[in-house]
Amino acid sequence: MLTLLIALPAIGAVLLGLLPKGKDELAKQVALAISVIVAVFAIVLAFGFDKNKSGNQLGQTWWWIKDFGVHWAVGLDGMSLLLILLSVLLVPVVILASWTDADRYGGASEEAPPTRSVKTYFALILSMEAMMIGVFAATDVFLFYVFFEAILIPVYFLIGFYGGPQRSYAAVKFLLYSLFGGLLMLAAVIGLYVVAGRNSFLLSDLQNLGLNESTGRWLFLGFFIAFAIKAPLVPFHTWLPDTAAQAPAGALVLIVGVLDKIGTYGMIRFCLGLFPEASKWATPVVITLAVIGIVYGAVLAIGQVDLKRLIAYTSISHFGFITLGIFAMTSTSQSGATLYMVNHGFSTGALFLVAGFLISRRGSARIDAFGGVQKVAPILAGTFLVAGLSGLALPGLSPFVSEFLVLIGTFSRYKVPAIIATSGIVLAAIYILWMYQRISGGEAKVSFPDLTKREIAAIAPILAIIVALGFFPKPILDVINPSVKQTLQTVQQQDPKPSVAEGAHK
């Protein structure tokens, strides 16, 4: 069933390609139907998952390239299950929200690319969905690498074909950064295979190899840099703002909401899972980079004049929190970091969707082009406010829980980094509230229609999930915690014992 889940959107992409020209509306309907079927199928699959067990479940392992020890091996643990569910829930939302976006790419103006196929746009979205499911489900390191690299293809064309005026520059920059990281990872994968000497790329066969310090650390760096680029973690982040400024809003929801999670997912699954000693060795540097990313991303977000670039810099700050929680290596911080991956996907997805609605109406992404939106489009302004408040982790909305867990979990082991990271919360309030004030407050500069029923249907489920997980995150944490426990056992880390001041017990 897990293999079929990967195959369904890929088959859907092929079906869209076979549709005759001029059937744009049919292509949209087919794409939406397939994405809904995939989402329902994934939810049914999730009911067969035992949340009380650690390790992979619902898996299959078959020989793929036997001479090289490569398997088609897929399986799910709590973390990968949640990230797959995030992926399949966002795709139908993106298709519904982007229903008319590809229609605009029919002219040859300076602002729009030359004529592009509407069905190709949605076929690329479905192809991306298949790759996202595959990369989170793969339990063979080489298979993971194949999905890790293959997902670049639909993303590259989504940016390069359907992006803004500087789409070619942004697409090439994204591709070069990703290929550089992929090259380092490929070298590390080959090195790991040679050192292991087991004629197998299965993740289970490559764990607990007892690598010497030097070898383990070099291999760790190959994986870590690739994941740091994908995340993106400062200083490997510069591709993201340019991509955000040029990519269509729907694609951005998946790029920042899901694709970037491959980086932080890989840090847990491969860096900590395969190289526990090297992970502990690199922890001081990684935590320093994470804290710098939190503050740096937030400060630069405050000064942005482009709406999509601002949201991109907020994500750089948020990924700093996730990386901090991963490498603090406490049960609380890692549970918070994993939960943050899910919550950030929905929160940032909502922000980019609303940003897309605003930009399509105004014809500009500049913040100073807006004003008084709450007077001319109150529903749009209201959804923008809720999405923005989730971005600053307001209590009652889902990112607050994950951010709080990351900070208290980190503080129990690394007090100074946790204290510095807390400044990111204050800075978040500045860039979110100031952004909202400039766009929605004041006198209305232009008049445009409020959200349509289709747009409300697209954004409403995400906002509902954000609120629901803000008040009741326990079901998600129950799925996460066994995986976190297993990861900490792998790196041989235990939670710090709470210190009690002398005389406090009296």
C-alpha cells in the first residue's frame, strides 16, 4: 500500500500529460481528484500505523539493483508518517488555491512567461507529490538519494516555467545549490557503502557500524551539508529568498512547507541515525549556526519590502528553531522540533497562500503597494491575520506548542543558546505585526474583491488544523515520541536531570 501511495500521484501526472490540448478545466479536475484520492488513501494507511511502536512499519523491501545492493525499501515511523500526511494534505489545497494561477501564463509579457501548458503545471505538482512521499518513506539510503535528487526536476520547472520575471535566475540558483549538496551526499553515500562492506544500502544494515572518528565525521559532513542546504540553514540559505520571490505561490507552499523539511528530516534520520558520535562532535557548531539563523532570519525579515521574501526569511528563522531542537538532543526539544516541522508546513503554507491571493489581486508583491485591505476585503484580511499570528507562534495556534517545547528542551541542556533564541519570538512579533499593519491597516489604496468560495475552501482547512493542533497537539506528539526515544537511544543521550536548588526541598 505504501508503494501504491507513491505511485498514485505519479500515475496521475502521466494521465494529465496524455490529456488532449485545450482541456485545461478537465486537467484541473483530474489533478484535484487524484490529489484527494491520494490524501484519503494516506489517511486510511495511517489508521494501520501503531503509534506505540518505534521503528518502521507498513514497509516493503524488494531487490532493485541486486549487484549494487540497492533495494526498493519503504516504511514508516512516526516522523515520516506525519510528514507524508503533511504532504498529501497540502497538495489538494495547493491545487484548489492555484486553480486559475496557471491560466495567467498564456501571454508573452515581461511579467509572465511565454505560453505554458496548464496541464503541465498540475502534472508537475503531482510529480512533486510522488517524490515527497518517496523521500520520506525510503528506508534504503540509495533510494532516498534518488528521490532526494529527482524532486529537483519538477521544482526546477515550476520555478523556471511559471515564476516571475527573474524566474530563470532563481531556478538555476536553486538547482546549483541543490546539486552541490546532492554531490556531497552522493560521495558520502558511496563512502558509507564502501566502509560498511555489506553489499547493502538498507538503512538498518548501515547503522551501528562502529566507524572510526575521522571516517564518521567526514561522512557526517557530506550528509549534513546537503541537508543544511535543503533546510535551509544559515549560511546555506541564500537560494530560498530568491526562489520565494520568483516561484508561484502554490509551488512555494510545497517548497517551503514540505520540500525544506527533507533537510531537517534527514538530519534526524541519517546524521543522528548513522553518525551518532559525529553528530555529538558537531553539536556546538550546529547549535551556533541555528541560533544565528533564528536571529538573522528574523532581523532580515523586518527589513523586507517584498511580501514573499519576508515570509521566506521568517522560514529561515523557524528552521533555526527546528535545527536547534534536533541537536539539543533532549526528548522535549526533539519532540518539539519534529512537531515544528508539521506545524511550520501548515503555518507557512497558509501565509504563502494568502500572499498569493493578495499578489494576484494587486499585481505586485511589494508591501508598500497595499494598504487598507481589511476595509475592502475583510475575509482576506482576517485569514491573513490568523496565518500571520501562527507565524509568530501566538498561544492557541499550533506553532506555539512546538516552539515552546524546543526552547524548554534546549534550555535544560544549553541555557545560553536557548536564551538567545528566545529573542526570535520578540522579533517575530515585530515583523508579522508590522507586515499586517502595512498591508491591512490604513486607508485603502486600491479596491479588489474578497476571497471567493474556492479560495475559502482552500485556506479554511489549513487554518482549522492550525487552531486544532494549537489546543490539542497530543495525538501528534503520541505518534512522534516513540521515534524520538529511538533516536536518543541511537545517539546515547539521556535527558539532563533537573537541578534543585539547595534547600528548595525544605
